[in-house]
Amino acid sequence: MNKAGTHFNKKIEYDGYKFDSKKELDFYLTFVREYPYRFDIQRSFTLQGNCAIGGLKLRRIDYRADFVIYNDDNSIRHVIDIKNGYSAYAVDAKSRLKFKMFGAKTGIPIEVVVPRKHDFRLRVLGLTTKFEERVFNNFDYTVMDLIGG
């Protein structure tokens, strides 16, 4: 049985970037590469630094975004995590917790994206009110406008 949240694809290098899957590469080629905004791929964010309890050290907690897209002023416009779906199998509990921690720390929700050939499905997970799935074919929206922030 396959474990939830694991990748079964080989890492792929293209344009000097390393992608965790062909799905991420296809998303890059279709939606990110030619878009006029600056972007990062596989950017890491520290959610909680190293700390100690008594004499024991706890490791820091990091979240690695598949894609981060910036506004012209270098503020973050989109933080995107590519998934195959929204179920507990497609997005495991550890990922869901990191999405919440990231939102709490930065005030920016993670956009969980399921790519398709000509568009992508988007949800924000972990909100207290239901966020209905939306479909886009570009990044000409802000997630804060979608959630009413």
C-alpha cells in the first residue's frame, strides 16, 4: 500500500530547476515559466526554529513550497503546493499542519493546486469556513481576495 503524501516520481531537472515530479514540471511549463512575475521553485521557509526542552534539542520545522510567485514589489503573491487532489490520501496530515503553521506565521495561505492540461484547480485547506474549489488558468488573482481577507 502506498503511503499518503509520498512522491513516486523521479526528480526532474529542467531550466536549472529541480522538480519533485513531472506534474510539477508540467505546471511550471504551462503556467509559471512565461508568466511575467518573478518566482522561486522549491523555496524553503522555517516555520519553527530549533529549540530545546530541558537538555534535549528539538529540530526546526521547515516547509518547502513548490512555487512562490512574487508581486512587482517582491511581496509574496502566491505560495503554491502541487497535489494530485485534496483528500487525506493526497494531502497528508503533516502537510495540512504545515499549511496551517505557514499561514499562522506569515498571514499568507497556501494554495493547494491540482494541475490539469489547460487550467488548475485551487483550494485553501484548513480554513474555518469552507473554501469552494476554484479553477484558474493564470495567476491574475490574489488568494486574499478569494477568501475575503
